[in-house]
Amino acid sequence: MKTIMNTIASFLILILLTVSTAFAQGSITYTNFEDVNLAFGSFLTTIAKVPNPSKTGINTSDNVGKTVSSSESWEGIVNAVPLPKIDFTGRQVFKMKVFSPRLANTLIKLEYSADKANVHKEVYCMTTKVGQWEELSFDFSNTPSNVYDNIVVFFDIYGTTPNENWYFDDLKLVSSLSADPVVSLPGIFGSSMVLQQNMDVPVWGFAPPGDKVQVTGSWGESFEATADASWNWSGKIKTPAAIPGQAPQYTLTFTGTNNTIQLDNVLIGDVWICSGQSNMEFTMTPNAPWTLGVNNYESEIANANYPNIRLFKVPRKASPIPANNCGGAWNNCSPVTIPTFSAVAYYFGKELYGDPNINIPIGLIQSAYGGSAAQSWTRQDVLASNAELNNKYLAPYLLNPGSYTDEYKVSNLYNGMIAPLIPFGIRGAIWYQGESNNSDRDMYRKLCASMLEGWRTDWNQGDFPFYYVQVAPYTMGIPEPVYAELREAQFNMLSETNTGMAVTMDIGEIDNIHPRNKLDVGKRLALCAKAKTYGENIIYSGPVYESSSLENGKMRIKFKPETLGTGLATNNGNAPANFTIAGSNAIFYPAMAEINGNDILVSSTLVPNPSTVRYAFSNAVITNLMNSGNLPAVPFRTDGIFLKINENSKFGRLEIFPNPFDSNLNIQSTNGVNMLELTDLSGKVVLTELKPKGKDWEMNTGKIKPGLYILNVHNTNGKVTSVKVIKK
């Protein structure tokens, strides 16, 4: 009997398995689990053939109160004694009996490794039954022809919760020595999936070199592809437009020389990628100790019966190289499948599906990893192509990659959790991330924009919609206003094509980085999609700052008219809160604010001659200012040197930001610049710069006094763009 080992990542279960040397009809059969030791802390139990599931099994809590979160997995190793040479040519199928104590549709991974041959393969299956035995088949087709010995088999259970008992029995390896190689599919293709409507949908898979694969959709479209020398084949199949209120079920059939695969219960609608970190991964049900589940999760789960919303959950996996496959399975949305799925994604999809103007099948692909940073979701060569991003993220990582955890390993989550999905047909993506990049400030905008550019390039499906969540207020334990500056960088992401942002300043919990109200988050993301993707004439954003002016000792704040609806209000009937105001000395004081028509008047007796206003520009404040659509105002500062200056593409785009390494202002413009001019508020010129530094312009502000100034940028097209800046 093997000794039980406890690894850092999870409890490692070692199972000694004996092997029957009988060869019957070309197969090798392992005997039952005769003798299994399982240890959790100091607790030890033994399984003998698992004859009675109520008495023996794998328990996911030990006797000293230690638990494993649902984001972790239990691992087991089935160690075969040295075998005679085994020919793995052709199709290999492992079969294993599983007794699941929990909800159906739990992901189980089986992998085998032949170290001497440097072979490693993994296949995922989903349980379908609860409280009874079922046999799962793990098909390892198309392994390179070879003869292996010393096979080691691993299995993982994903998403376990405390005090669950799992049972396994009768592991068999069926190795048909005379079987021919067959057509197989990546994990993202499966029964119950949603295919993107009205598109030439990319379809791909694996088959023996030269094999012709016929792909046929029951809606009347088909194509034929030929596998290349690397066993890859691909093509595109035209899908019809989805019709609101209808959800016909189709089949998709793949026929090769030696086998046929038929996918059933296929719907055609809109598919959305749902990615980010823990607030996107946040499940409907509690996931102790990190998340408490959504508000009223019991009733929300009980009512989540939407068979035309389909769910696919990409297993958490960091990879140093782009993977061509992932685990997972498509499932109908139901009270059985939704508890451990992304709450934000669910509410987003539910809102789209429930809209009578849309009301088509919705496919939601969750690819999220708690604690992850944006650079881990960005392709490596995209980072390498940008000097700033390379110096900040990629170069330090390459010097010492072993010092990084999975969620911070540069490009590793892109490789393991995004690359396997490309180029699956999608309508767009939603994104909830930023907390792990909280100190990156404006660099985050460049990072996230580069990530998005890489995704769009790889998918090759145009500038697909990208709707994201601005991080909620939270006491990060970092200096003010670092978190506010991150939100500002997120706001500036709106300069990217086909983007939208959901604001959460009114629904956060300042002492909880995982606020429970995911319903409104999903709804606000859906509003962006309804307006910008589905063409509905609705208000989808809260009030967005437009301009400010001095009026009788008060600052008048104007908002973009299209973000007001029928006007301004507060969600509690009180005066608008969280405004601060400053004069030319740039010292900010709490301010009084009042709604005046469609504007806000801001003042303070401590600032008789104000020039600058900030709203909700703090790490952690809960706001109350909103528009008629009950959407919160976007935080802003009128002195914001990160603000995009000109949205009119006729004049190009100008960005102004401080150089973190010196006292310079750096200016980048899509149009040529003739001159930079810095004046005080009276119009007196204090600095002039006539020559660029390389392709960008710099202005050395080291010798001027702190205070408020006007920066005038003279463009080669004769236009002058002006913006307020503060020297601190």
C-alpha cells in the first residue's frame, strides 16, 4: 500500500492498482480498486471494492475541519505496475465507474502519462447521474503510434465542496490493438451547444492525415475537409439567422473514414465569452470562504430553468504554450447546472434571452480565473510588441517565471483558457477584471486594450463587442486614489471600438471585494449589448461628465445629454454625495452638490474661487447620483489628465498622461503636433515645447509651481486642443 502524500495545491491521493494480465478481444482490463488508502490530514480510511457507497469513499473534508474550496480539485493517481509492452496505436478508451454524491454535471478529468515516451493526454467527462453508479468513457483517440510501458493514470474532480463522498470502481483501459484512428473533436464542440447564428462558423477537429471529414448540419449546410500531416482539419459551415421566440434543435454530424460523431440538441443563437477574475467566476451558490453567493440564491437557483440558455465552463488551467483543446461540456441552464456557474454571466444571458426583441438561444462560455491579472489573459507576442507593456509585464516575468503563481503568469491563462476556444463563432465578450491590476492606473488601459486587440485578431471575427465592468468600491488597503485611477483607466477603455462599461459604484460593498449583487451587474452589461449590439433605443449608461464652468462661485457640471434619459436624480432622495472641490492650489475639500435641471452645481464655503471638481474619485465610496434609468453616474475628475481629450475622429485622438519616471508630461496624438503650450488660468504662457522627443512629445514641468494649468496642443491640422492639468 502506497504512502499518502499531501501536496501544496491539493490533497494528493495515491491509489495502487493491480493489473490483470489477461488479454481478451484485444483489450487490457485493470481489476477493481482492491486496496485504496485515502488520507486527509490525520484522517485515514480504506476502500475495498467500494461495495457499499454509503460506507466508503473519498471525503472532501478531513476530521480536523480543513476544507477545500470549490475552485480546487481532488487529484488521484492510479499507478499501474510495469506492464508488458502496450500498443497504443489507434483508439484508446478508458472506462471508469463513478458514484457522484452531488449535483450532476460535475467535471472529471482523466489523463495518462507515459514518461519514457514523453506522452501526456487528458480527456474530460461530465457526470450525468446523482446517487447512483454510472460508467464514464474517456476517449483518447489519435495518440501518436507508439508502444508504451509504465503507464500512470490521473483523475481530478473539479468543483468539490466539503463533506462530499465520491466513489470510483472498475477502471478499464480498452486498447483495441487493431482499431483504426478516428475523427475526434475539441472539447468546445459537443451536444447541447449553441452555434453562432448567421455566420460562416469555424469548425475544426482531428483525424488521421489525409482522412476526409464530412461535416453536415441538419439545417441543410455541409462541407468537407481533409486532415493535414499534423492530424488537424478545419472548415466553415453556414448557420441560419435565429428567429426570436424559436429554438429548433439541430444535429451536427462528423463523418470520417472509420467513424461518425453526431452532436445532438444543438441550438443556433448568440454565443458570448464571459471572462475575467473572481467576480466573473463568482458562483450563484456560496463558495466558502471567498464568496457568499448571490442575494436570495436559493430562490434564484430554483427558478433558473432556461433550457435555451446553454452553459459551458472552461476548466481553470494555466499553460506555458497555447493549448489546442480544453475540457468542459455544454449543458442546459437549469437549477441543477447553474449553482456553480458564473452569476454575472447567467444574469447577462438571462436578460438577453428574456428580452422579447432578442429571445433567441444564448450560449455562455465561462472562462474565468479568480485572482488573475490581465497580463495573464494577453498573448505573449502582443505584450512583446509594446515597449511599455513588455518592460512592465513580460520582461520581468521571463527573468523568473517560477516565482509567479498561475493567475499572474504572463499569457498563461490566454494559452490555457482562451486559445482552445479560438476561433469558435461568437457574438462578443463580457469581462469583469481589474482588482488584481489595482495599482496599474493608466497602464491598465493600454494592457486591456492590447489584450482585446489580440483576442480580436486571433478570432478574426471583426471588432466584436467587448462589454466590461468597472471595479466596485472596496477598501483595498492602498493609498488614495489609486483604485479611483484604475476606474478612470477603465473608463478610458471606452475609446476602443465597440466597447461598453457597466458602473457598480452604487451596488458595491466597501468591505467586500466580492459584492453579492450580481443581478444588476449582469443587467447593466446586458443594457450595453441591447443598445450597441442589438440596436435597441435605450439608455445604457449612467451620466457621463462632459464639461464644467464657473458660475457665481459654484462649478456647474454638465453631462453628455445622451446619458441622462429624462434627467438626474438620486437613489435615496438625498442631495448628490461624494463631490469634492478645489481652487488653483489643488487642495480638495468636501463639497455641497445640488441638481439644477440637467446639471449639478458644486460649491464649498472653503473654496470661494473653485476651478476643479471630482466626483466619487476615491477608492471606496457608495454613490447615489443616477439618471432616470436608475443607472449610476460615472466617476470623474475635471482635472483628469488621463481623460481622452477629443472623441471626434476628425481631429484624431489625443492622450495626455504623466511620465511615472520623471517630471514630464507625455503627449501622444493620432494627428501631428506643432507645439505644446502650458498657460496659467489667466492665459499667461509658462512653458512652451516646439520639438518632439521621438514620436511622442514631452514637456518638462519640473520647474513650475504646483497648481492648475491649461495645456494647449497645437495640431498640424490647425486645430488647438486644450485641457486642464494639475501639477502636484
